[in-house]
Amino acid sequence: MNRQKKGIQILKARAKKANAKLSSKSKPKYVSKADRAKLTADSTSDTDLTTG
């Protein structure tokens, strides 16, 4: 592999990584198990108050 090709390859790889960081994340933010349990407990108590 010649020098010019190697340089271009490195620059393309850097650009690809930069674009990947800037793109929107499709993965939702992580919520811990304890927080999920707290949220479900809050939502069930809210529904009990509205129905009762």
C-alpha cells in the first residue's frame, strides 16, 4: 500500500468516526432496574388514585 493511499484511508476512517458520533442515537438512554421499578410503582399508585 503506498503512502498516499494509506493517508487517505486514515482520514476517511477519522471522518467516519466523527460522523458516527454526531449522528443521532437510535438507542434509548439506559434506565436502571431500581429506577424502572420506582417508575412503575409511581404509575400504578397514580392510576389507583384516579380510579378510586
